[in-house]
Amino acid sequence: MNISIISVGKLKEKYLKSGIEEYTKRLGSYTKINEIEVADEKAPEQLSEADMEIVKKKEAERILAKISPDAYVIALAIDGKMKTSEQLAKDIESLMTYGRSKIVFVIGGSLGLHDEVLKRADEKLSFSKMTFPHQLMRLILVEQVYRAFRIMKGEPYHK
Ligand SMILES: C[S@@+](CC[C@H](N)C(=O)[O-])C[C@H]1O[C@@H](n2cnc3c(N)ncnc32)[C@H](O)[C@@H]1O
């Protein structure tokens, strides 16, 4: 099983970096996780709709260039499908069972994901109807992937 997380922009906050490192280390007992960062585009506050589209499109090109054709892509999106941690574990397990050995999670930049990425995605996953900063989303996601492996292995985890 090869799991990647593609995200836009460099992770700057120390506390997020150390949280992600911690869960990546814990996950190491179950699977390897590749953290792929693609460059973000400058997005000043006052962008027109057209300019926002350009920013998201440029970021999308960089994201799509990192995804291989045989990868199962899960795009993180607020309007995606919500699931329980147990369901996520089950879904990852069935992907492994059916030979989809490459799973790629994609987290958008500050403006979100371009439609082209959403079209490439096999599913859209929502963590709630609230908006999280993309860098914090990385930490939440890696913890949930770790939790999913604990659940799959029948190991204890905090409820
Ligand atoms: C700051 S948010 C982008 C907000 C943007 N207005 C949108 O609607 O996508 C950056 C990225 O974090 C992820 N994200 C933020 N909140 C999320 C949530 N509740 N569920 C799933 N993904 C989320 C998405 O991938 C999103 O593209």
C-alpha cells in the first residue's frame, strides 16, 4: 500500500510540522506515507473570480502532474461525502483488497481545488461542513489515516 498526501504550499507552522511528523512516524509501523508539497500561487485578498480560477488552475496542473494514472484519488472537499473513521478504515481496506495499491489524498490551497482535480478524483471526502486551514487539514488527515490503520488491525485507539 502506497499512500500519498498532495498538498499546496509549504508547511510553515512548527506545531503542525511536529504533529505531522509524529503521526507519520507512528504510521510507519503500518505503511509508508509520502508527503508531496506542490508550490502555491500568490493569492492576494482582492482577486477577481477570473484570477482565482487562474490561481487554482495553475495549482491543479502541479497537483495532477504528481498523480499516476493508476492511483485512486481522494480529494478533500467541504462538500464531499462525510464518513466515520471506521468507514474510512473499511474503505482503505477494500481498496487494498481490490488491488488499488496507490491512494492519493489531495488537499487544496487557500482558494480550494480546481474542478479539474475534482474531476480526476475517484471520491470527495469531507471532514465537516466547516472550513479548515489547508495546513491544519494535513495534520487532521494524517491522524485519521493512522487511526484507520489502528482500526483495520483491530488495535486499541482513543474513541
Ligand atoms: C482553506 S480550504 C479552501 C477553502 C475554499 N473556499 C473551498 O471551499 O475549498 C483549503 C483546503 O482544505 C481542505 N479542507 C478544508 N476544510 C475541509 C473540510 N471540512 N473537509 C474536507 N476538506 C477540507 C480542502 O481540500 C480545501 O481545498
